[in-house]
Amino acid sequence: SDANGTETLSIETNEINHWNHIASNFHVQQSLGDQHSLIFDYDHLYYKDNNPSYYQFSTLGKTNFVEIQKETPITFNVFNLDYTGILSKSVQIEVGAKTTTSNFRNTIAVSALEGNEEIVDDELSSATQMDEKIHAFYTSFKFQFSEKTSLISGLRYEHTYNKLETGINGNIIKRIYG
């Protein structure tokens, strides 16, 4: 503080937000005659966020720092199988099933300088993990009444299982619904 009671605070911030991503697809299509086909797809997606941050505080001739290490890998796997067919000149059908699994782990470690020792702050640090599975079944029909008139009707059902767990206090949140 100076004579007027004014205090000067200087903060230097360094942050990295580095994402990596890998994606792959496997696709097989099989014709079953002229009017029917089966299609199988598998997609794998992987993301990883590396997001460390460093904050240096200077005030009243004293310097402190806070360091945050944060990593978040995220994975998706998507499987689907579809059947399409022409039942008659005026009716087409599509039936399919899809399963999506995903998970991530978010790890944050917050540390600060206490004296000459770097101490991890357990209250601000966390480890969270989520696993999710979604299963879907669907069908649709296309009715062609004339060259300009058609009707498409379908049904879809999804079942979801989601589990979110925090490692610090062991909280588990589960959601299961259809």
C-alpha cells in the first residue's frame, strides 16, 4: 500500500489449451439382391485436452503462484447396423440398431507455493469420470402414394445408462432411462 491506501497487484498468466483428436471409421455394405441391403458402421473418436495453467501473483514485494494441471481424455465408440429394403413399388422400410459408448476422465490438480514447498490443494483439485451407454432401435416406412405424394413414418426407442463419479468424495450419480 502507498500513502493513499492503494495496493498494486500484478498477475502473470500462462495457459496452454492443447487438443489432440483421432477418428476412424469402418464401413461395410452388403447388397441382398436388388432391393435389400445391410450396412454396418463402426466409428471410434478419441480426444485429449491438455490444459495446464500457471498464475504468478506479485503484491507488496511478495510473489506467489498457483499452478493448475488439467487433462481430459474423451472416447466415443459408435456401432450401427441398418437394413433397408423395398417391399413393393410403393413401400420402403428401414430398420436399425445403434449403440454409442462414451467416457471421459477429467483430472485437475491445483497447487500453490507455501513457504518453499509446493502443496497440492485437495479442496480445489478433483478427478471426475463419466461412462455412458446409449442403445437405440428404430424403424421407418416410406409410402409412395403418387409421384408428388408420400408419407414417411417411423419409431425410435433409446435406452441410456449414465454414471458420473467424482474421486475426491466418492459421489456417484447414476441415470438410467428410456
